[in-house]
Amino acid sequence: MIWPEPCATVVMEGMACGKPMIGTRMGGTTDMISDGETGFLVPPKDVAALRDRMAQLVREPALRGRMGAASLKHVVDFQAQTVIPRIEQFYLRLTDSHSAAVLELA
């Protein structure tokens, strides 16, 4: 089944292990993998593109190493300790602005 996975845990797991990732250009994968930096994005169902990118990573150990190191740094942006404070701040701003609006109406 092909569907736009909003937050692919397998991508985060690979990145957390310092591996370059290859994913399709759909769903949250496009937010998680920086094409050419932390891995590669290929079109869905494009077997040739997937094969070519896999072969490139096998042939180029220095590229694998650079992308793996970049993945390890980038995955922090998607981990709970980073995401939860951002969400909390967003809700605090919403509730603060809502409270201010209610006070103005009173």
C-alpha cells in the first residue's frame, strides 16, 4: 500500500543510527529527509531511481558518511524533547491571545 505517511518512524530510527535515508517524495518523509544532505528522495514507484540512489551510496562511502552524520544531527528536530516544547509554546500563545481577546470583550 502506498500512502503519504505523515511521520515515518523508520526514517527517524535510521537517522538516529547515523544512516543516510532514501525515501519517496510524499508525506512527512519529504520534511524529514533533506534531499542530497541527509539522504535522497525519489518518486514513488520509481524502481530505477531507488536502485540508482542505493548504488550511489554503496559506491561512495564518503557520501554515506557525510549524509549519515547530517542525519544524526537532523533527527533531533523530530524527537519528542524538541517537538513537545514547540507544541506547548504554540498552545500557550493561542491561549494567551484568546485570553486577551476575552478580556477585551468583557
